[in-house]
Amino acid sequence: MQRILIIDDNLDLNTLLSRFLTGKGYQVETAASASAGIARFRERPFDVVLCDYRLGKQDGREVLLAVKAIRADTIVVIMTAYGDIRSAVELIKLGAYDYITKPLVPDELLVIIGNAGPAGPAPLFPAAPAAGRPERPDTLLPEDYALSRSPAAREVYRQMALVAPIDYIVLIYGESGTGKEVVARTIHRLSPREARPFVAVDCGTLSKELAGSELFGHVKGAFTGALADKAGQFELADGGTLFLDEIANLPLDVQASLLRVIQERKFKRVGSTREVRLDIRILAASNEDLLEACRQGKFREDLYHRLNEFALTLPPLRERREDIPLFARLFLDQVSRELHKNILPFDEEVLQLFGQYAWPGNLRELRNVIRRAALLTPTSAIGRQSLPGEIAHPGLGAALPGMGMGTMGTGTAPPAAPEFGLKGASSSAEYAAILQVLKKVNYNKTKAAALLRIDRKTLYNKLRNKPDG
């Protein structure tokens, strides 16, 4: 049983936290001052220390240094108000594991303690939801990401929690399917803007002609077809968070407008002379190296430096293989409810195959594989026969890297990528050809579109309209 020491001069908070954590199976003691807490720790070291930052004459810094001097492996979590965040960040550099802001969120506190404590991470396969518990939506939740077993993913979550309460612009890097929007939504959820709108924009689908109108809105008569005033995504996100996904795809002239909006916090609708002021936080994501895009002249360097206040890089699934069984079970739980079926767990052989596969589509691909396998499995546990060919037959999949969902269980190769574009290919062969080209260019959609002789918007549409067969 983990032993937790709470140090806070608020006696009511001590009592409430002690009761809550005791009810969750922890052994808890409290202290009302820094000196009393340090003395208690000297008498009997604890696994976890929850310490308020402001403690009268002494503060969390002194407690942290004293605790670490007595027992260096003790987990110290700082509890702080929003105004103390910068001090909390400094304490983390001194050895604090994390911080949690007041008012406290019980579930967030449990996640931090569970991730950090000596009992280790959460179970590989979480228990099924209890009767009467609200169903989970068919998407990853922040706590799902936090339950990751891999050190790389846990470090990402720690940094997310660190930057969330501060109004920094955050650049989120990661391959397609790694969960960039999940991370963006988590940052919003953990921020003071949680109750305000979260608006996501896929910059890859914005045409050059209408990108300005989509982002900033327009007034009636601004251009042909503008039959009424329209609010843009910036206005819709006012007070909250705007997430610009695949930001490298924005046209250069729109990038210039975006830079002005970020710097001045005001904009004009297309066709209007009236300025609109904004209170907004911006998060951006890209699967391309923006600095390299700057060198190639495809992205404004001044905009890059303005956006790069804090950067997160999400590890691909192939670099966090210990997380694959966890997310496989989460996705299986989701699809079980969706199909109203009691689907049995995976065969051990299936989990081994999952661990061997490279997962170029990351979490998104894993979810799609499980959805399809669950549909093909009537009552028994999901086995090899329900998996796509490239996963079920690893040797063949290595020789034929482009095998996609359309070849499930057949063991046959998809048609080769056409030498001159995609015209004339069937939808399944077309999709397989796109996957081949994407893998060849390391999933750089700009390069893939150029090789396929289509524009990026068409490529996105073809990826989105994935064939069933």
C-alpha cells in the first residue's frame, strides 16, 4: 500500500484529501506546516508527498529539498494556485515530479499518483466499466493517454499537464494517427479555458481561395457567393482554444494574416473594415518539420518562431510497443459497445502479431484494424484470421508494405502504384497505391501528392473516403 503525506496549512483541504485518498486504498497522513511535514517525513518516510507551494514562512521549495535529501526517490507533487505556476515549473527542475493546480480535480490527482507511485503504472488491461458507469465515447480520452506504460508517452503527458494552464502557443509534432488532436483537447481540458469552446480546423482541407474566409469569416457581398455574413473559426473559438491541424498546409498569404492575428490579437472579416478583438489560445499541429519547411520556402520563418513557444513531439506507436495491448483493449471495449456485442479478448497470438507490426498509421490504424476484426468475429476471441494480411502474415507484409485493409486475409499483393497518377485505378487499388507512396516518402503528404500528381486536398479526401473492400 502506498503511503502519502499531505502538507497544507488548509485543514479542511487536508481532511477532504485524506478521506478521498484513504477511500482509494492509500495510507494517508497530514501535516499543517512545512516544518511539521518535514519532521513527520524524517520519522517515517513516505512514498508520495503532496505539498502546497505557499506554507507561510516556509514554502514548497524547502519541503522539496528536505524530502529529497532524506529520501531521493520520493515522489513530490506540488499543489499550487494558477498564479504560482512559474514557481512550480522551477520546482520541477529541482526534482518535483509534477504539480496540480487548485481547485483540485480528484481524477487528475489520481492519475498523477498512479503514474508516479512505486506501485507502478495502471494495469495493462483496465477492468471493464462497472454497471451504471457512463459509456466512454468512441475516441481516446485524456486519461487513456495518461495510462500509457511507455516512458516516452508518460513524459509527453507530464509536459502536457505542465504547459496546459499557461497560455503558451503549443506546437504538436507527430506522424499521422499519433493522437495530435487528442493531445490538443487534453491541453484545453486542463487549462483555465476548459469551459470555453474548443474549435479544430484541418488546414489541409482549406482551399487557397477560401482559407481566409473559413478562418476569419466574411461579410455579405465580400465575394461571389457570399450571400450573408459568416463568422470564421477564430470568432467561434473566442475565449477558448483554436486548434490548427496540419498548419504547414496553409497558403503563404494566409500565413501572413495568421501572424498578424497572433501578434495583434485582432482581425478583420473578409470584405470588412471593422476590427474584431480576440481572446484566444492557439494550438497547432504538423506531421512535417516546420523548420525544414521554412528552409524550403514553404512556411514563413517569422510565423514559425511566433508559434514555437512550446513544442511537443508525440512518439509513433512503433516506439511505444508496450502501449499496444493497452490501447487494443480500449478500442475493443469501444467497438463492443458500438456493435452491442460481448467480444472476447484477443488470442495471445494476435497480441504478438500486434507487437511485431510497424503500425505506419499509428493509433488510428490500430483502431480501424480492431473495428474491422470485431465485425468479422462472431462470438469467439479475435484471432489471426480476422486481421489484415500485412499483420496476419508478417513475412508477406514486409515484402508487400503497401498491403491495406482491402487485402484482409487474402495474402495477395495489391496493385503496384501507378506510374502516372491514379486515373483508372479501382477504389481499393487506388487506396493501396496511396499507402505505398505515403510509406515511400515517410508519410509526407505534400511529397505523396506530388508523386501521385494530385493536390493535397484530393489526397486528404481519398484517405478520408477509405474503401470498405
